[in-house]
Amino acid sequence: MFALFDLLAVRLPFQPGWLEAWGRNPLALYLAHFLLLGLVYLPDQPGLYAQAPLWLAILEMVLLVLLLSGLAFWLKKKRIVLSL
């Protein structure tokens, strides 16, 4: 995984800003990740997670990544850094 991120961030001609945005607030994204997953698991509908069809699982994954990336960019824009 590190090699993939290293390749994306250093060796390719473009600099993906989302790597920096995610790296600034890993604690906030970690907590937000569990809150977002809770929204899927709380309704107690196995069709949303355990028995979900492939298209729904992919849709949930894409939405999770987009929402977390949006939060990361918003925190970066506001210059908010959460750390221990």
C-alpha cells in the first residue's frame, strides 16, 4: 500500500491533493469513517451490508470515500487539524 501511495505522490508528474488532505487529519477521518459505517449498520438490514449485492457494496464504498474526501478537503480548506 505504501508503495502505491509513494508512486502516486512522488513518482508521477501530478501531485494528488487528496493524499495530503487525508494525511492532515487521519484521526478525524477515522472517527468519521465509523460514524458513516454506523449509518449503514444501524437500520439492522442485512441487505445493506452482509447480504448486499455487489453493485450496492460498490456504491456504498464510493459514497464513503467521496464523503470522507469531502470532509478532508473541507478541514484542509478551513485549516483545521485534529491531533492527539
